[in-house]
Amino acid sequence: MSVTVAGWVHEIRDLGGIAFLILRDRTGKIQIKFEKDELPDELVERALSVHRESVLSVTGEVFEEDRAPTGVEVVPSEIEVIAAADPELPLDPSGKVGADLSTRLDNRTLDLRRDEPRAIFEIRSEVLRAARETFRDLGSTEITTPKIVATGTEGGTELFPITYFGEEAFMNQSPQLFKQLLAASGLERVFEIGPIFRAEEHNTPRHLNEATSIDFESAFIDADEAMDVAETFVRSVYEAVQENCQDELETLGLADSFTVPEAGFPRITYEEAIQRANAAGVVDEQLTWGDDLPTEAEKALGEEMDQHYFITNWPASVKPFYIKDEDDDPEVSTGFDLNHPRMELVSGGQREHRYEELVEGFEAQGLDPAAFEYYTKMFKYGMPPHAGWGMGAERLLVTMLDLDNIREAVIFPRDRSRLSP
Amino acid sequence: MSVTVAGWVHEIRDLGGIAFLILRDRTGKIQIKFEKDELPDELVERALSVHRESVLSVTGEVFEEDRAPTGVEVVPSEIEVIAAADPELPLDPSGKVGADLSTRLDNRTLDLRRDEPRAIFEIRSEVLRAARETFRDLGSTEITTPKIVATGTEGGTELFPITYFGEEAFMNQSPQLFKQLLAASGLERVFEIGPIFRAEEHNTPRHLNEATSIDFESAFIDADEAMDVAETFVRSVYEAVQENCQDELETLGLADSFTVPEAGFPRITYEEAIQRANAAGVVDEQLTWGDDLPTEAEKALGEEMDQHYFITNWPASVKPFYIKDEDDDPEVSTGFDLNHPRMELVSGGQREHRYEELVEGFEAQGLDPAAFEYYTKMFKYGMPPHAGWGMGAERLLVTMLDLDNIREAVIFPRDRSRLSP
């Protein structure tokens, strides 16, 4: 059988009288055999003098060959050098020579010719697909909300300022207020997967300045139902990856260990969470009501829980103005987090839907309700009870695939010091 | 049968001894009947004194009633006023009182309680779903590229500047360069649907400053194959809307007229396009090679074609540096547009994949290749031939649904003068 194949030169092994060139593309690798006596000198010379990562087109006959990586090899009759590569590569796509993360990110094109990073982004693509399918199955409408905004969701902190035709504007840090406005519209149940921007100064393996946020919001549900959705969501996405990404999991060495989290994620209250953290003895000073959960406490708790779990009923004081308090206790909010043992994944809650209480909440957090009038005024025209949550897509991937650094889950990350490529 | 229904008060008709309250939610409308003699005064009083758009929960018995809008009505036993609406609404969601676009956009929550605008965004959601499915069926991987960039795709024009930790940066106007870098990676064939930002001063029914771009890029294909993909894409999306959005098309009065464009979109060259425009006599001065196609020429051509059509082989001089020229004529590019009779939808082409020619192209357009080194240097490490295109999601919707203004296709549009909500 005659074929034409095109791809990148992965490797050349010249054994003297015989040489092998391994050509690689997205679908795999194929061996091209050069029995030098049998082929025109010019063809052999041209093919074997290219550098690795050059792009070739090879026409020839396919033969079965058990010793070849794919069980077949091609004996070439025609070779075209489509794009010659420089002899020096900034990164070795064959993976034989390691590279640090920074070099890999500077040269993502080459880095993503390696199987492992590519597998991560094939899985990311499937995660996004499954995420949207899950939301649609739950009757949600996909929305697109603006990324350029006049005011930040939670005030002036951590916002990137932009100049918008002479006016001050910002890149949005969350679709929170928009998705609430739409849960109160005729759409009622909505989701968005899109970029968010946070100008936080942290530069750690867990922080990004531009990330992908997975947002869900629905009218006529409460915090418990929003947690049900979050659990269904996580499990569905894991199921899809298990079903559709076996090759990629294999590549990442996760084929055996990957499991779909069991249904019934435990739900513990914030109060129980600080008690457990105190009992674990990982914090210098005993945590008391109103303290945020420090990283070491979260970590100890995660080890103890050893699965996805919710922390519910956070103190109202540590949650933003748009989270509703419990009806019978204004100190306790309906806010919840969903944590993976390694880190927080989701933040959500029932929303304050009562106009007066909302405006009070703004003031209590030192925000000017007038600056958010486009949002607050809609609460006067029939705002249903509603709840929802937001999840970092990269955190979902980092925890799912056990990645060391959140930058592994973004093709071209943006952080405190990285603005290019 | 006893039910509890919750929704918005759409209308109250009080006829004296009997009154009807129409409750509305996403799934439709239901009639609540108050035979005042039969019900507690307090309940009747409470229910009928609420203003339209208040949110109620109604528990009662369901009866068949042919004269009711849905064939059933509810006789209430319990009514809860969940959220009382103000008597004065800035917009009438029943649609009886019209509102101009600006008022509607200021009050999208209320506007999207109307059937027609909601139908547009239900269709938009389906268009995005079908778009991604089509790309996946074509073997493409979904990518996410940064919206904060150090340099614009096409230089410094029409960019919104942002301050990134003291450094100058911009909001990206197109994922062009990133998707090319990824077509050359192991992913090979990629798509992205995400926001783009253009600081153009135009304020017309056709321009947005923040839009959703649908981008496709693939290694080892040429301009003709990229056009095939664009045609398949458009037809698949129309098919999905026809199949899954009949109710919404009905609402928009399009159920009868909506058709899937026939396969085989005509492909005319730029040269033919200007000849036809000249013959149509719509331009003051005869167009000659190298002129861009003015709006009136595009319009005349659209009327003549009366279907989707490609314009191919644009002059190299009017296309950006990354578009490859024809091998046998450097004056002629491989760039193409896909037009709907009303407007341009898609811009695409085969890309320049040769390093030397690429750098020359930068210089010819007055751009500094050094500022784009993260991009150009990858062309030295085995850059395959590749092609692709970008499409405005809003333009796709505007032409598909025959909308007057592109702002009808965005929930919260951003334009020269609109930055909120």
C-alpha cells in the first residue's frame, strides 16, 4: 500500500547501511526505513541531513514490521522537506533532555509536542466539553458576560485598570454580579466558562492572574441544591475524563489511579472545620469563630477527609456582601466551599435577594451601592431567591491530574512576572 | 392534583367577583384563578395587591380549563410573596409597552423576561454548543489563550491598554498568533471561542468593542480546506438551530423562513468581486486592484449572490502579515472572506509558515519583529503549513436571526459609550 504521511522528525538513527527516521504527528509515530543501497543517494542524503523537528512529507510503501514502534514501516519513494528546523532547539520535544517550567512555557509550541503536556490539554478540552454538557443537562443556558467593566465585583481590590476611551474601567474579576442579574431574568439558570482577571501580587504555584472560571447560577434554588449541582458537576466531569481520555491518563501515568469521586461528598460546617483543625494541632493559635481557614488548616483537614468535601455555614463576616445569611442567625452565612483534599475548588452560596439587606451588605463592606446601581436596582423588580457557585478550571485540572503547579494547566499562563508569550 | 409553582406575576386581571393572576417562569405561563367568595379574603387581598413582576409561590389545586392559556388553571390555597416588585418598572416585561434599545440594555434583567430577547440568547447558547461540537467532530482540541498580552496581534492600533503590575500591556484583539503557535504544537488542530477586544472608535449597529470570536486553526491544511471547514461549520450550526430551537424561531417569527444554507457556497475571487461591484454601479469611482471592498460594494455583491459566498485571493497588500501569498504570485494572497449577503462573517487564509518571509512581512507592515519574538522564533523549529479563520459570533447571530443591531446578540454589550451594566 502506498501512503503519504507528513509530520515532524522525531528521531533519526543512522546505523550505516541502514537508517531509521521516526516521523511524528498528533496521531502517533511512524518509522521510515532507509536501506541506503536500495534508495537514490539524493533522497537518502536529503532526508537524513535534516535536523530534528523539521517537517517532512514522505510518500512510500507501507510494510508490516514487528520491530517498528507501530508495527509498520514506510519505505520512501519521495521525500519533501516542508519546513527545515534549526539544529539548536530551545527545548527537546522528545523529552530526553529535561527543561524547567519557565523554558517550557517560553517554548510552548515545542513543549506541546511532548506527550505529557499535550495530554493535559487534551484532557482540559474534554473537561470543558463535559462541563458544558453537564450544565445543559441541568437545564442551564450558556451566557457570555463582559470582561470590561466599570466596577469590580468586590470593589477596587485586585483589579487591573484599563483605559476605555478615556474612562477608567477594569478587567472583570468574576461574572458574579452578571450571572445573578441573569438568574433573575427569563433565563433563570445560567452558566459561563470564561476568563477572569485578578491583580493579586501572590506568585505561587497556586496563583494565576488570568484564569478560567466556571460559573453557575440558578433562580429558585438554595445553598444545599447548589452544592448538589457542584457535586454532580465534579463527578460528571471526572466520569467523562475516565470514559474519553484513557490514552491521555495512560500518558500521564494515571490510568490505574484515576477514580471518579464517590457520590455523597461530606458536608461539614465551618464550626466543625475549625474544631478539627484545632484538634489536628497544625495551627499556632487556636482558631476561633470568624477566622479564615489558614492554608495549613485546610491541608490538615484535606488529609483527614481524604476526598472532596464541603465546608458550609461560614461566618457572615468572611463572606462577600452578595452571600445571604441564614434566616435564623445573621452571624452565619449560607456560603459554602467545595474542597479537594489539596485545595479549595469552589466557592458558592445562596445569594442575598432582598434589596434592603443587599444595600446594607454593600455598606457594611465599605462599598458604595451607588456605584453598583445597575445591579442593585434590579433587586427591586422581582428578584427570586437564587444560588450558585464559581470554580477555577485550572484548580479542577490540577487536583484531577495531580499537577505540581497550576501553570501546568494553562497553555500560556499569566502571572506576576509572565506576560509573554 | 396539588402543586406548588413559583414565578413572576405577569399580569393580574381583576373582574370583580373573579380575578386571574398569570404567573410566568422560563417554562411558560400558568393561570391562577381567584373566585373571591370561595377564598379567604386575606389570601385574595395579598395576592392581588402585589405589583407585576413580583415573585410569588402559589400552592393549590390544578384543574383543566380550556379558556386558560395553558389549558389548566390553579385554584390557590396558599400564596407566598417571595419578592415584591416596585410599582414602577423601568421596562415592561410583558412587552405591551415598547422600549428603546438603550433602555432595554440598561435593564437586561427585565428585558430578558420578554420572549423575543430571551429566544435570541437561548439560540446563542445552542449556537455555541453546536459550534464546539462541530469543531470536535473535525478533530480539533479546544484551547484557551490569554486575553492579557504584551503586544497586539496587528501592532498598536485599536488596542485597549492595561496596567499590568506597572508594565504596559493590552487586551488581546485576536487569538491569531496563539492559535498559530498551537497549530504548530502537538495539538495541530485547535479552536477557541472567547472574548476579543477592539478599541475602534466606530459606533454603529455593526460594531462592538468587546465581541466573541470563534477561531479555528489547523496544521497541514491550505486555504481551500479552511474554507471547506468554514462552510461545514456554518451549515452545522444552522442545522443545530433548526433542529433544537424551533420554539425560539417561532417566537422570533422565523419558523417558516429559517433555512440551512445549501452546501457549495460559491467562491469568487477578489478580482471578480470588484468587477461585479463596478458593474453594479454602486461605487463613485471604479474599484481597481488593491482597493478594499467598500460597504456599498459588499452590499451590492451580497444582494447579487443572495447566499453565503467566499471572496478569495485578496491582494496581499490589504491582508495582514501572517497571511501567505500565492506561491506563483506574491501580489495575490491566499486570504479569504466568507460573507453573508448582509455582511462579512469570516476572515481567514493560509498562513505564512516560512520564517524569512514572515519577518519580511512584519517589516513591510511597519511592525518590529523583535517585539513578536515569542511568535516568530517558533517558525524556526519546524512550522508546518497551516490555515484557519476567525468568525464573529455576534455577526453569525445577527445574520442568522436577521437582527437589526449587533447589540441584540450580546447580553451586556460594550461600545464606544456603553460600559455598564
